Amino acid sequence: MTLTRRIIPCLDIKDGRVVKGTNFLGLRDAGDPVELACRYNEQGADEVVFLDITASKENRGMIIDVIQRAADELFLPLTVGGGIRTLEDVQKTLRAGADKVSMNTSAVQNPALISEAAQAFGTQCVVVAIDVKRRTSSEPGKTMIPLPDQTSCWYEVVTHGGSQPTGIDAIAWAKEAENRGAGEILLTSMETDGTKEGFDIPITAAISESVGIPVIASGGVGTFDHFYEGFVYGKADAALAASVFHYGEMTIADVKDYLSKKGIAIRPHAQ
């Protein structure tokens, strides 16, 4: 059976509005989250991700009202992340209409939450988001990954919207997340986020090869070919993008047409 690859728009939400920046900084407004999600629904998105990007930094809960509005109007799977710290938060988010929850900072701080959520609601509901940053220093126990410029680095897991280093090796953490019951990994590289220079292929491929659950590549799409590279060279199961969709540089339907012509098995968009 051929696995179909997914195209997923991501809506980073701050103060109830969609925002987008570069390397997690310099945020600018991109519109109303539910209006944008409905547009992507019509364009044939396979899923939509809502990430409340300042919930952990600001130590507050999730955007329940936005989730409820979106769930009322969308006919595709909705993943929600940001501010999910407890099993009760997971339950509230799913009850509000989300199909999956995405945990990042909270999963690192309390890895048992992954297991608890998977046991209570099923692994298919649990996405562990991993934000990573390159580190060039060679350290014992870290997985060194070759880069295109013939150097190598290891990737550190960062939390709180990329502001807090953890010292955790990304490959090891991805494996642990899978072992604890994560059904999917959403991988974002701070090196490429918002740059439009393509996904961070070395870490995407390394994690895709290290785990047996789907990996969503995130951070850096600027051209149609970047999606192709994420699937073929990064070995990702899904590709996530934001600004190229938010600002109308390309549509999901266009991306799917392009990938189909390149031989990538993709879910057809609604005509």
C-alpha cells in the first residue's frame, strides 16, 4: 500500500491572531485563524495545525474559544498545541473539537504526560512537537549529523518558543517520545524556520529514520520543490508550511498538483 503524504498548513496564534516570523522572531499579523483555516479547508488541506506560540512563555492555558469556532466550521482534522500541561488540558482541547493535541515544552518538562495522554485518549491523539537548534560542539552522547557543507553538528531540543535550551539530543528525545506513546512527531528546525530556504533536511531525515511513527517536517518552505525535498530527502510523512500559504504565495491545491506530477503519492484536493 502506497503511503499518501500530507500537506498541512500551520497557524501560529498570538493574542487570537495568526502571526508569522523568521527563526521564531519578528512576528507579523497574517489574519484571523478560523478564516484562514476555512480557506485551507476549501483548498484541500489534509489537516490544519493551530499553535498558540506564546502560551508556554506566558504560562497560560489554551485557546479554547478559537478551537470551538474552528471545529464548528472545518471538515478536516485539527491539531492544537500551546499551553497543554496536564491530562485535563488534553481532555479540554479534544472536547472543544480538536482531533489531536501537540505537546512541546510540557512534554519535555513532564515526559510522563505523553504516556498518560496516549493511554487515556489513544496514541493517534498525541503529537509531540520538537523544536531544534544546531550545536557544532562535539559532546559525549550526542548524535552528530553530517551537514551539506561537510561539517557536522548535533541538534538540541529547545522549549518555550525556542527561547530555552535543554541540553537534550533531538534524536534521543524523538525515540523516547515514540516509546512513551506519541503517535506523531512535529519537527521544526529554528535554523530554517521562516527563511524560505527549505526544510532542515539532515535532522528531518535522521529523525524519520530513527522512529517508526510519522514525522511532520516544518520550518523553511519557500518553493514547491521544498515540499518535494522534504518528502524525498527528508523522508517525512507530512509537510507543514505557514507563510507561503498565509500570504497567498501558493495554494495547497497548487502544491498537490506539483507533487503529483513529480510522482509523490498525495491525497487529491477537492475540485
